[in-house]
Amino acid sequence: MTTVENTGNRRLSADELERFGAEMDAIRQRIVGELGEEDAAYIRGVVKNQRRFEVAGRALFYLPVVGWLPAVACLSISKILDNMEIGHNVMHGQYDWMGDPDLNSRMFDWDTMAPAENWKYGHNYMHHTFTNIVGKDRDIGYGILRMDEGQEWRPYYLGNPLYAFLLMTFFEWGVALHDLEVDELVAGRRTWAENREIGARIWRKVKKQTFKDYVLFPALTGPLFPLTLAGNVVANLVRNVWTFNIIFCGHFPAGVASFSQEECEDETSGHWYYRQLLGSANITGSRLFHIMSGNLSHQIEHHLFPDLPARRYPEIAAEVREICERYGLAYNTGRLSKQLFSVFGKICRYALPSRRGQRSALVPDQLADVTVAA
Amino acid sequence: MSITGTLLRSRAVAALASPHGVDRYLELVNPMWAAHEVRARLVDVHREIDVPGEPVVATLTFQPTTTWRGHRPGQYVQLSVDLPGARRLTRCFTLSSAGSRPGERFTITLRANPEGEVSRFLVEARPGQLVHLSQAEGDFVLPDRVPERVMFITGGSGITPAMAMLRSLMLRTHRGRVTFLHYARSAEQQIFAEELEQIRTAGYGVDVHLVHTQEGGRYFSALELERLVPDFRDIDTWLCGPEGLVEAVQTAYGVSTGSTTGTKLRVEYFQPPRSSGTAGGRIEFDRSGVSADNDGASILEQAEAAGLRPTFGCRMGICFSCTATKRSGIVRNILTGETSSRPDEDIRICVSTPEGDCSVAI
């Protein structure tokens, strides 16, 4: 396991954890009090633009040859915005306070294979509650990959890079099937009966999505059917590759800590914040980049405050960073290229069994930190 | 719009607009375009009562989208509006116009209660204000074949559905006899006074009795009613008003609270009956980790008393805005008196009281 010590971070005393948690609570309280017209106008503006890109994309397929590339670009942008800045965030309940059913976590569904209801359970509850607890957070490797030393090596994991590549290519399918917990099913810890309803939902949604993108819209362009079909496949692929990369940079770059179930028994809210902070990583970039990544480039802030509107994360980030400095905790951030390089290094490294001794490889001054904190 | 409407509501268009639905695209072009949802623009605000120190009563005229299916007099509508601060709230309002056909204008009449955020906003709203609506709901309406003799007994704002029905009777040139008995506090606070006066003097066989209780008018009594209409128990009666009036009239008609079966009386509360739940046990709000002693009030009121702010709408059990999951325990429905003990059941917390220990996902 990549323990807190392995990442060079210190453990906070119970007292420190409490103060740390209180500071986070204070940020949260302040932002909740400020929510209003600006946040509403922002998300409605993003929705408006997403729908414009979508309609433009669908329409441009009627322009043979010259329209194809712009069409794919528009549709890819539309799907990325729909899934990330809108879908992911709305389904977190970030805009529930508005009381608008169109932007409500109970009502919203997104333009991807995974049905909202399944995803909300697996993501909002399982992943966000048990973030980076090995054996509990199913997003550590998604039941397919080995992304942490805490996962015992098996020869199966030799295929780690290949599985990662396939998961990236078929990401929307992966996300949809993730909730079936196939690995748990194979291991006999889950029954088919438990999956019946989840599976039925996936089937209904998959039918709608495939029919729309791969039959109906291509058919509407008549003789251009093959071009439109290919365009829709590419747009979905572009979205898959983009979201996969952004999401993998959120929890898997070097320096992100994982936790054992014992560490998190009877967890205080202070420790929950501490775990969210050390279990996540940010990506630096421009405003446009943050919007296109659904502000998951601020994965740390997102994990600390999953139900605050994502547009607030950049302004919160400065405060969080300052708090981290005071408590001597690392704030994991870097350029996309750096974080990606680190993630793909991990995917390849964990394809092979861990070397002995690697686990407790601690630098002396970090050890000192640990002792002080203990 | 009908061919366009049929097309927009077709399965093919639904498949193309999946998963968001065709209305999400139409509204971006023009908020008054819709295939399924109902929206409306405010056309006019007319103040019925505008006396200093008293809540304003106003009649609002709305132009709905073509998706509006029309209404029968006596029905109400759920209206949602974005208040300043980007909070959308939903409340129920009685339709006051005589009836409307699909896509036709209609009016609602409302009192701007001091604590009523939505009603206070609406009476100040400007023409052009967009609102979101349900279809017209409720079965407090006249039957298709209107009986020869009809009586309305109303108090305060309860006049509105009766007024809508009376207006439709005027339009239908109902030939029978109508008794309209209304209780208001004072002549100053009498809504629709002019119109009622015209109807009274027009000689259409409508007996209008306006009782102003702060100006010497006596509160409802069975004796008084018997003097006005000796055989009142045999006349189809529509009753709407505050709890005190409703109870008194029900007693006069010989019916017990909550049930009017077998009588000529039809009742609409404009406030739910005060919860008659029993105190005792603990109520737990498991999502917020708060719990309190069950004081017998509705779960919504108890949640609010505990400092929580659950979503609500009509607060009378009709709009389902406050629906929450009851994890465990027994709850009683205030409106029907039924109890239920099923775990993980969706309940309307505004009209449910706990019977002993109870856990709700709030």
C-alpha cells in the first residue's frame, strides 16, 4: 500500500485533525452561504453552450467532406461538457440548492452509457465515501487494474498496460459495466440477483445511446450514413480518451496515498478530509482546460467538497493550499503531462510484482516527521 | 402547432433528444416552446385587495405554452418560479378563472402572506415573468351535469375555487338555484366584491351572502344555515376554507373529519388539518445525523424545528415536492388517517406524523 508515510506526508495528531477539519468546514460553510445567481448563470451558460455544440455537431454531418471534421469536434466537445462539467457535477448534487429539476441530481441523466442511478451509487457513495481505502474503494483500479501496492499481484496483472489501454478506448462502456462489479461476481461475493436491476438499467440506457448515435442520427443523413456513423464513433472515442486521462490523473499519480480499512475505522470528519486531500491530485491549466475537465483538474477540492459547485474549486484552491502548507501536508499538483507520465509509469510498474523492501522505503527525515506526529 | 406538437412528442424525436428530452432544447430557442412541460408568462397583475397593513390579494393572468391542457373550475396548479438568489420554489395556487381550454389564458388569485416567499414575489412580479407549471390538478370541481341546486360555503381565501365555479355557472347559464355563502373578516378584505354584487343583482337566481365577522357578522352555525337554506343537507355543497369553518360545517352536515362519504358535501382544505399525531418516541433524520423527541407534529415541521431545511412545496400533501424515504417506523397520513409501517417507503413528510420511533432520510 502507498501509505501516508510512503508519500512523504506526516500523520496529524487527533488534535490537529480536528482543527484541520474545522478549517475545511469553515470554507464549506462560507461557500454554501454565497451560492446564488452567479453559480446558476454559470451552469446554465455551460448547458446552453453544450447544447449549441451538440446541435451544430449533428447538423454539420449534413455537409459532406468539409463538414465532417468540425462536426466531430463539436460533438466531442458537447459530450465532454455534458459528461464532465455538467453531468458529473450536477449528479453530485452541486446544483440541487437551485430547485431546478433540470439541474437536479435526482433527475439528471448524461449522454453516456452509464445510467445515472447506477453511477451515483458507485461514485457518490462508494468512491467518495471510501476514497482510496484499499478493499473498499472500487475505483482503485476499477476491479480491472492494479494501481496500488496494496492490491496483491497476480500474473493476470501482467496485462495492466493493455487493460488500461482498452479501458481508455471503451471508457464509457467500462464506467457503465463497473457497477455490475463483475470481479466480485466472479469471486462469489456478489450474486446475480443483486445485479438484475442494475443490469436492466444498463441495458435500457445502452439501447437508447447506441440507437441514437449509431443508427438514428446516421440514418437521418441518408447516403452519408457511414460518414456520420464513423463521426459519432470518433466523437465518443475522443470523449472516452479525454475523460479517462483526466480521471486517472485524479487519484493515481505518484504521491497519492492509499489507506487501510483499519486506519479508517470510526473515522473522524477531520481524518476524512485528511484522507480526501492525500488521496487526490490536481492538474494545473488554463480556465478553458478546467472547464473541459469539469474542474476535476481540482480533484483535491472536489474530494474535499464534492457537493459544492465545481466552478468554485479554483477560488477555494488557494485557501486549501495555504492550509496544507501550515499543516505540512503535500498538495499534489502538476501539469497534465507530468501527472499523466506519472500515472502511466504506475500502470506499467504495478504490472510486475512489487520488489521486496520497497514498501518500507522511507527516507530518514520523513521517519522523523512520522515519529513527531505519532 | 398540432402537427409540430405531435412530431415533437413522437418517439423518434424522444430518441434523438435522449437522454435530456426535447424540451431541454426547445426552451433554449424560446422559453415558450415546449413539447411536454408547461410554462407560462405572466400577462397581467390585478390587485384585488391593496389595503395598508394587510396582505395584498392579486389576480394574475397567465399565457401558458400550448402544452397546457386546460382546467376545470375549482382546480389548482403547482407553480414554480425562480426567486432572487436562483432558488426555485414550488407552491400550489387555485385557478380563479371560469375554466380554460388547451393553451388558453387563465388566472390564479392569491394572497401574499407575510411568510409566503412565492406569493409575495408573484404579486410584485412584472408582466413577462416566466413560471413553470404542472397541469391543472384536483377533483374539487363541478360534475359534468350540474345539479339543479348548488351551494358554496367558503371562508377567506377559500372563496377562490368557488368563485371559479360560480363564474363557470354564469357562463353556462345554469338555470338552477345557487347559494353562495362566504365568510370574510371585513368588507375591506372581501375579494371579488364588485363581481359578486353584480351577480347578486343580475337576477340569475344566485343568493350571495357575505358575512363579515369583524363587522358584526356571526360565525357559521348550523342554525343560521338552516334559516337560510332549510334543506341544506340535501343540496350539493362545495366547502372550502380554514379548518375551523370546515369542521363546523362538517358537523352541521353530520359528517366526521376527513370523510364526507355518503353526504352531499365536498371539501377542500386550503390548509391541511393540524396534525393530530401523537407525541412520543424519537424521530431520527438519518442523513443529517440529527434526532429529536417526536412531538406529534408533521415530520416536515419537526425537521424544520430541528434546524433542517428539507425541500417542500404545498405543505398540504398534494405536490410531492417534500417526498422523502422513511427508513423505518410507523407514520400516519394526516389526510387519510392511514398508518403504514413499510421500511424504505416514500412518504410526503408534510402530511405524515410519526407514531413512536421513526427514521427518515432527511
